[in-house]
Amino acid sequence: MPEKIRVAVVFGGRSSEHAISCVTAGGVLAAIDRDRYEVLPVGITRDGRWVRVPGERSLAIADGTLPEVPGDAEELDLQRTLDGVDVVLPLLHGPYGEDGTIQGLLELAGVRYVGAGVLASAAGMDKAFMKLIWQAQGLPVGPYVIVTDREWRLERERKLDEIKQLGWPVFVKPARAGSSMGISRVTREQDLVPAIEAAREHDPKLIVEAGIEGLEVECGVLEGVADGPNEASLPAEIVMLGRHDFYDFETKYLDGTSRLEIPAGLPPEVVERLRETAVRAFDALGCEGLARVDFFVTPGHELVLNEINTMPGFTPTSAFPQMWAATGVDYPSLVDRLIQTALRRPVGLR
């Protein structure tokens, strides 16, 4: 029998998205082909320790309770762990994982890994630089204002005046967080400062975006097979069912007040433009492996890029796997394709 490929599945981490990373890992660990891959589940605790997570441990949301990496698990020798694997699947969301930090560690260690490299991960995590790069490439983005920590402390009134020029509503977001953490929809001036302070609990750097009327649509992108072109999935439309004003954390993960319509209910020519633009957005940042690209589609069918997620939620019920399933790539095949793509890619400059 040929020797199995050794895969370290890394999850958890120090960010506020620790629990969602655990849920993602639970889905992948259940689907990965154990006949082909020898799997090492590696958790990163909230305080940054790398530990061996027992295979039987539940990594699902149960009765509204979010999972986490156990603090009392066996601690791993990081260098020895990395030396013993062929490829790392870093299922980390948010800072200290999706932002280029673990990618830099793996580059230094000479270990192959799934997903975007250091620069693309960092730019994809920081919504300010993401939008600047897209604008430079002629891609469509909506009006926005960046607020740095220094500007908020020293030039608060000037920044508030800039934000008011966007009109209402606006969306206040941490610049370097995902899973809708710390996001507020603001419809009046008196709620703006509290929303900014709430977002600053997640990141001292913020982005404030003008509200865009229209549909919220997502599209998955995969790196091409061998030397083939990068590919986009059928897009998904987010349909709100409950009391929430926008697609927030509770709506995504806890209370079931949204659903995905795949393919999105749009004319075929708009769907094709979405898929083409998603690949262009992926390429503009120099992404590899996978990403989910989020759009607004206006009533006149204009496309506005919202953001990119270089390590999207990856449970079987997450948007990214569902979109690819509808496009003809099932969940186990998707996991396999990502690992095989990473194994073909050299470590270092490329």
C-alpha cells in the first residue's frame, strides 16, 4: 500500500472567530478521506498554544453553544509537528491565522499549505487594502471611509464628518475581522459613535461603508487544476427570513433566519458577469487555493464588490461548499482538491 499523505488540520486560534474555525474543522475532519490521508487534528487554544485535539471531540454548535479547542489537551512540539506532515490545512478565520501570520510561519518552516499566501491573505483580511487593490484594478467597489486608531483618537470630528457624507444607512465594520463580528448597521447620526466603539472592541482599525441597495450574493472561487484557469462556482443569493436587518453572526450561525438560494435568482448574463468578476477579484489579490467573494447586486444589475474571504466557512452547510456542490463538486471532492492543489504548489516565491 502506498504511504498516506500526512495532513495537519489546524483550527481554533486566538481571534474572535475561534469557535467558527472549530465548526469548520469539524466538517472537514468528518469528510476527509482517511484511506488516502493520515490526519492530525491540531488545535490552537485561545491563548495561542498548539495542542492535539482528540478525534472524538465534538466540534459542532450544540443548542447554541459554540465549540472551542480544549485548554487541557496535550501540547505539541510545533517544530516536530510541522516536520512530520506533508501539507497543512489551516482552517483559521480572522487575525492570527487568515491574515498571513500562519502562512508566514509555514513558509519559514518550508511546509506546503492550503490557501492564499502571505500577501494575499493579509490583503484579503484587511478590508481597506482589499478595496484599494480592487480599485486600482478597475473593479467596482462602493463608497467607504477608513478610520485608523490614530485618526479616531486625534481627528474624531473630521472622520465623523467624512462618514456623514456617505449618507444613511452605513455599515460600521472592523477592518480585519470576519464572520460579521462587530458589525453594525447605522441609520442615524446619534448611533454612529456607539457603533464605532463596538467595532473597535474587535479591531482598532475600521471601515465604514455606504449602504448599497440590492441583493447580497456570494460566489466561490477555486484555483485551477494543474495549469488550468481559476474557476468560479454558481453564485448564491442570501435570503433573509427573520427580524435581522443584515446578514450578521446570529443569522449566519445561530438562529436560522436566512437561507441560500443557489443559483441566485438572477438573469444568466448577470450570473456570468458575477462569476467572471469573482475570478478577477481573486486574481487581483494574487489569491491561491480558494476564496469566497461577496457582492451586492443593485436593482439595475450593477455589481459592487463587498469583500473576499480567503478561508471561508467550510462546514457542509456553509455557503462555499454548498455553492460548489451545486456546481458539481461535492464536499469530500472539494477537500481533496484543495489538498492536491496545495501539494502541487512549491513553498516560497512562485
